[in-house]
Amino acid sequence: MDLNLAADRPTTATAPRRLPGQGRVLVIEDDESLREIMEVLIAVEGCDARSAADAAAALDLLSRWEPDLILLDFYMPGMDGASFIRAYRERPEPHAPIVVLSGSADAREQVADLGVAGCLDKPFAAEALLAVLDDLVGCS
């Protein structure tokens, strides 16, 4: 699935949509401001949003909490996105779909063989993030 949804969906001002039940979304992003903004947007949609500043902290969190969706910054210091994906997939199932976040044009090529659910190009509009939630976690 190729998620570059900002161009695929009209941007209209609407009331926040609500998820049927509590979707669980893990945000792995080293940019603190972006991570916090994403958490707020996800929480407004009715999801349980948790975050980690790096891949190692995310793997630790995953040992005690199971998300329905992972939003993953691909280029982070330390363990990068590809290494995180491999380590996550070595863990017992179930595995949540992963959407890679990247400001790099070559990220799509690099993630093509990693079996991710999609790629969201940075910078992205809030509507694009909400569309990912709608498509992969089930917003109505």
C-alpha cells in the first residue's frame, strides 16, 4: 500500500472523527515537537497514543504494550528505521502495520522490501496523518 494521502484526499474543515473503540498508536520520532504534535492529533481522534524518542525505547515499550499501528521515523540516531523493523518482526506476533515517516526522497525505495504498510512524506499535513489513522486503524 502506498500512502501519500495528502494529495489523495480533499482537505476540509470538519469535526474530529472518532475511532470505533480505542485504537492504539505508537509514534517513534526523534523530533520532540513533531512527536508531541502527532500524539495530540492522534489522541484527539480517540486513540491511545504513546511515543518513543528512539527505536530502542520503542522496543522496550513494545515489551509491555501492543499497538494497532506504528508510525516510524525512518532516519533516527542510533538504531534506524530499517533496524527497528527487523528487530520488531523478530518478536512474537501479532505485528502492527508500520507506516514510515521520512523527509528523504529515497526512503520509499529503501522501505520497499521491508513490508511496511506505507510511507508518509515529511512534512505532512494533519489531514494526511488523520487519513492514515482512518485507513489503518479504522476511523469512521
